[in-house]
Amino acid sequence: MRIVLSDKKIQEIQQGNKSTVTMRPHCLLALVALVLPLVAAAATGHRDALVGGYQPIKNISDPHVKEIAEFAVSEYNKQAQGKNKLVFQRVIRGETQVVAGINFRLVISAKNESSEVSNPPTAAAAAGENYVAVVWEKSWEHFRQLISFRKLAETK
């Protein structure tokens, strides 16, 4: 099979190739013009708001935050099986992390239940101690799980 093209057809094809070649820099320029502002915006964006990072809880007196903290102390007490039972006092500070649900990392003040009945209770026992608890919550499933609970080291 042999294809025969006229001179006129060959010239049309060559003209088409020239317009394509001259069009490429324009497309490249348009692409750069679109992408450059996006890159600049990403570079100057919020660096503290990392996806998946912890964010401070603005209102630690929110009843839901208190409920999460009380859950953490209650779960700790269940896992401790009656040893060193703690009584929740207050939430000192907290952070949340969006995962497949929400992780609450809370600093909780709690005191040993036995310090409530000691005669007379010492100032340190009455003040309680600080603990860090991480609770994973999926509220739409009514699911909560205590991930970790540990005593904060005392700082003097």
C-alpha cells in the first residue's frame, strides 16, 4: 500500500506542525502561571497546622473535654484493679488530633483516693498529681478507648 500526498497536502501538514511547535511555549507559560501561585501559597501557609498534628484545645472547661478526662481516670482505675485508685480533679490543658476519630491528649490533675481519707491529708495529697492521658474517640460510633495514662514527672 502506497500513500501519495500532493505538495499542497504536505505544506498543510508542515504548517500544522509549525503551529503546534509555536503553541508549546504558550502552554508551558500558562501552566507555570497557574502552578506558581499554588506553590507560593503552600510555602507561606500555616506551618503550625500540620495535617494529623495535635492542636491545642481552646476551651478546656468544655463539658465534653471534662467527660473525656473523667473517662480516662475511670478506665485507668479499672485497669489498675483497685490499686492506687485515682479521683479526677480537673483538666489542666489538652490537645486534639484528628485521626480515624479524635485523639484527646489531656493533662489531668487527680489525687489518690486513699489521700481523701487520711488524717489529716497533706497539702501535696490534697493538691493531687498530674497525669497525661490519651483517649481515642469515635463519637459517631459511641466509641472511646484509653490509649495511654501515665504520671507526669515532678518538676521542681
